Amino acid sequence: MAYYVGVDLGATNVRAVLADSSAEILGSARGSTPRGPTGIAVTEAVLTHIREACADAGVDPRSAVACGIGSIGPLDLAAGAVENPANLPDRIDRIPLTGPISKLLATDNVYLHNDTNAGVIGERFHSERNPDDMVYVTISSGVGAGVCVDGNVIAGWDGNAGEVGHMTLDPHGFMTCGCGHEGHWEAYCSGNNIPKYAERLHDEDPIETALSFEDPDFSAVDIFEHAGEDAFADHVIEQVGHWNAMGIANIVHAYAPLVVSVGGAVALNNPERILDPIRNRLDEMVMSNIPELRLTDLGDDVVVKGAVASALTAGTGDRSRL
Ligand SMILES: [Zn+2]
């Protein structure tokens, strides 16, 4: 029996699973991502969770034939490592991954991807049509995409393709992005930035609203909870829909996908309020073929299932390789 390992390395949690050749998960382990002292502690946590997932399934790690990893970035693909991750403390400079995992599993078949690329690999593998052209977009604490064109998952030389959240959508730069630049998609539409955007919109046009910007716990959740009963909350959601539609229209024009699959906490928790405004606008924004726009079926498991799919298909998500 051949076994496959999948790893989801996030800024908050690490997950590892062991699967069989039909991608069925036989064992799993999860825990918090260490905050230091150095990146090696994160490497060790990944190795520990792989060992635990294997133990959970009663399988020797050396019986695994391949491993896929979906990780926070930025990546250094040549080194098989994460380099100065943006969402972990500064003392975590470098997280070696492919080398140590390869040693633990006694296989050279270790595939490292950023998390959205693992997402598109999982979406492709698990979708009915196994399309050669599709995009996975995550709308979560950030915005990003994994892109598959003509059957190739686009990584870029360093593994960091698909940072679409940092595309400039607003030439007036009404909002400043966490990366320091103005007018980026993510500055308007990520879970972290929707409340800041709402507050700025309200500063410009202080109409009456039940939303309380002074509340230290004010978050995107409050805005979506007031939808349908608060005109200002509806206005914010419409504006977020406008920027999301523009971002996705840019992706459609660049890559001509058949399917755009959307995931990430903001979309998963508010599927209609995120997807409907995009659907309503794509017709007028896109001059080429309009792709199918859908919510991911894989939910929170999209990255770890994508990592398993990568291990099974040599980093491609192409089921015909099975
Ligand atoms: Zn940015």
C-alpha cells in the first residue's frame, strides 16, 4: 500500500495528514504554529505532526512515497524553505521544509507550494471535470490566488506567483494595504481590512448606522451580521463586492479560467453576500468568456487536501496522473 503525506503550514496552525492512494485520510495531527525561538522550531513542529499523523494511522513514516506542503510564504523554492514569513514574529527568519521532510520520509518526492497554489491543486483534483484551467481565490485575513493554466500550476521562479491581493485596483489609493502600498485589492476586501474600509467610508459620508467603529472588537463579522437591516452595512458589502468583482475580472482577463473557486473564511462564512455581488458584476466587467464562479466544497480543508492531492499527482492536481 502506498501512503501520501499532506501538510498545511499556516501562521496559526500546523496540520499534517496521512492518506492512501485514493486520497482518503487515514491519520491526522494538528497543533499551533510555534512563534519561535527560530524557524527551526517551526520545522520541528511540522516533523512532529507528520510523525503523529503517521502514528495515528499506524504507519511508519518511511512508508510514505510522497509529501505535498501548502505553506505560508514567501517561499524560497530552490532552498525548499519559507523565508522571513510576514505573519510570524521577526525572529523566525527561515523555515527549512523540503530537506528535513525528505529525510524523515526517506523520499525525494516532496512538493512545496504556497497555500493558495495547494488550494488550486486540491480544487482541480477534487472537482468533477478536473479542468486544466482554473483559479482558486482565497478571501480570508488576506487575498490571494492559485492559478492553473493549460494544466500547469503557476508557481513563478521563487514559488510566489498569485499574489493577486496586491494588485492595484483603486488608482486613487483610498485605502493603504498592509504591505505599505495604496489601492491594493486586499486593502478593501480582506477580513482584516473590511472594518478599516468601513470606517473610512463612514468618515467620508457619516450616514446613520448601528455599527460601532469605536468598539475595540468591531470586525468584519459585525458588518455582515447587520446586512439587510442597516443601509450602511449594505453599502459596505456592495463596495466590497465591487472590488472583489474587479479583482476577479482582472484574473479572468489574465488567465481565461473555466472555473473560479472561492474559499477563505470571509467567503465561507458569507457565501451569498460575497459571491452574489461578484456574479452580478462580472457580465459587465469581463469582455471574454465568463467562468463558473463557485464556493469551494473543501471548506477549511482545502489546503491540506490540496497538499495530499499534490503528493498524489507530482505537484499538479491532475487526476489523470493517478
Ligand atoms: Zn499590498
